Amino acid sequence: MTFAVAITAFSFSGTNSLTFTAAFAQTDQQQPTYFDAKLSGDQEVPPVDTQASGLADFTIAGEDNVNYNVNVTSMEKVTQAHIHKGKTGENGPVVVTLFNTESPSATTNGVLSQGNFTAANFEGPLEGKQMKDLTDMVNSGETYVNVHTEANPKGEIRGQLSFM
């Protein structure tokens, strides 16, 4: 953070005067490094009646690396989890795959998926883009996490991503 201080001295009519002006400018703005989404069926489009819930959290771990954890409760036969492009109330395309299996387990309580991704893992509208493009989308409320199941292949729980 950089601060600038200006001091001006002047005199007129034989009277000395001192003026102090302080100008504070923040030049090193840091992007938050943590974003998350609280997942529930009522955030799906259309809403899904489910007891399942979850939390997906992400930590920026360098210029082009994000660590993530997707934790769920009361999920049956999970098939996929993704970050999608889309605002609240609208569905959109996948931009990052977080979990994908062809043999879903019966019930999942706890960690569904964890790992990291880089811009090389982007797909859909983010393919070939930079990590800043994803963080800009998160900042503008244009991303959500969706967990898909056999019973709800379009998504059972969902939550908008936001920086903390």
C-alpha cells in the first residue's frame, strides 16, 4: 500500500502560513484469494426437493493455480460436479470439471472431490482463457457450482460462487 503526503508552505502580506494536505491512495489492491459456494437443491433451476447439501471452497494458490474441496451431505449416486457459467436463476455451460465418474457410490457424506486446476483445465466459454477471466466471472456473480446425480442429471444441488 502506498501513501502520498503533500506539504505546502507559503506566505503573503508578511504572514507565514503552512498548509498540510494528505492524500492517501491505495495502489496495491489485492484480489481476495478465497471463494466458495453453499450448495442446496432450492438453488437449482428449476429447484430440486432434496435433503442433500454441500459446500465448495476454492483457494487461489498462485497466478494460475486453484485448490478446491467439494464436500456434500446426503448425496446419492453422484455422477459429476462442475463450475458453470451462469447468474443466479439461469443455467449455463460447464467451465471447469471438479468431479466425474461412471460408477457412482451409493451415498456420499463428506469430501466428494478435492484437488487443483489451472487455466489449462478450462472448457466451454473459458477454454483458452486465463485464470483472471474466471475470477472476473466470480466477482460479477456469473459462476456457480453444480453437483449432478443419477436421479438429477441436470443437477441436484447448486450454489453461486462468491469471494469471501
